[in-house]
Amino acid sequence: MMDHIARLIRYRGLLWTLAAGELKARHRQTVLGIVWAVAQPVSMMLVFLVVFSVFVKVQVEGAPYALFVYTGLLSWLFFSNCMSLGLPSVVANMNLVTKANFPREVIPLSKILIVGFDFLVGTVVLGGLLVLYGIPMTLSLLAVPGILVVQVMLTAGLVLLSSALHVLKRDVGSLLPLVLQIWMFLSPVFYPVTLIPEQYRSLYMLNPMAMILEAYRSAILLGAFPEPALIVPALIIASTTLAIGYTYFKAVELRFADVM
């Protein structure tokens, strides 16, 4: 395992090159370009704001509903967009996979860097919204990079696992949109955890994305460092997922050329 990680580190330049090349191509070929990084979470926030704040009248504590939703969407879209781009990435680059000698995990991992750029742009918008709504900047914001590391670990593990599975079983790609949709509704993206009946809340909070979303909101909106009961289980699940995903990817990597 350590040999694989050392080799991946040696190819970090290729990781950045793939991500930078795709980002440049995307922004050249689209009219919206960088605006899309802002338009997607903002437009979804407005939809949820109208439906759940005006019509359903969902109440959240400690922050305006618009900020509550935007913070959740920013984190969720990072995760779901990484999955959507990462899962088909190995199959989509079959010529590169079969003809060049390099660690194949570079391909799906580069998608995380690409989506990470959009996440950074969205974070700048979040900073503007915090100022607009008068949310104070507190020391708890120092926890945000750590929460992001946990989310990246979880995401990378699932991206590696799903992209390898997709090479061997192509119908995995057809299931992803449904899985992501169900997962989003089972996560506190646009509603507070307090809406979940108390007897089911412990089961509900086994969802690592629920832990991560609550941790972000605690640090950003409530001015409080996330409780260890949130971040420690999330870290354990994320690190386990990353280990499983990376181990499986490397175990089946040599079969990619034969299957393709």
C-alpha cells in the first residue's frame, strides 16, 4: 500500500496537469464558464428558499434559512459533483488507461480537484453572504479546513471505489443519479436535523454526510467548534472508506485493460 501511495505522490504533477487541462477546456467551451460555479448552488438555494421557507415554512435556529441552505448545498454539491464526474472517468479515458504507464487513480482523483475549484468559488460567495447577513466571523471557522479534509477523504474513497466498479460493471453508472438523489433527501441539506423524530435521530446521524453538514454549519453559522460526537465518527467512516476504496481500486487496476 505504501508503495502505491509513494508512486501516486511522484505523479502528483500529472494529477494537477489533468485537472488544470480540463478546467481550462471547460471554461473555454462554455458560455457561463466560472459563473456556473456560482449559478448552480445559488439557483438551487433560491428554489429551496421559496419552497421550504415561503410555502412549507421550515424553521431553522441560529441562522437565516438562505444561509442554512446555501451552506448545505455547497458541501453537498461538492460531494455529488465529484461522484458524478469521478465514477465514469476511468472508462471515459480508456485510451490513456490502456496505453500509458501511470497510477490510474490519478484520473478519478483529478475530478476532485476540478470540482474543488468550483467549491472554492462558491466559498467566496458564502463569505459574501455571511457579511451580508451580519454573521460574525469567529474562531470556529478554523475548524472548516479540518471538516473539508474529512469530506475529501470520504469523497475520494467513494470516487475510487465507484470508478473501479464502473469499469467492471457498467450498470453502476445508471444507479448513481438515483443513489445521489435518495442520499440528498436523507441528508440535512435543506432541512434541519430537528425535523427527524428523536427516536430515529441516532440512526439518521450514522449518515457521514449528515455529520459533515452539521459540522460545517456549527463552525460557520453558529460560531461553535463541532462536537467530537460529530467529527470523530465522520473521520473514522471517511478514513475507512478511503482505505477500502483505494485498496479495491489498486486490486482491480490491472484488469482495466482486459475489460475495456
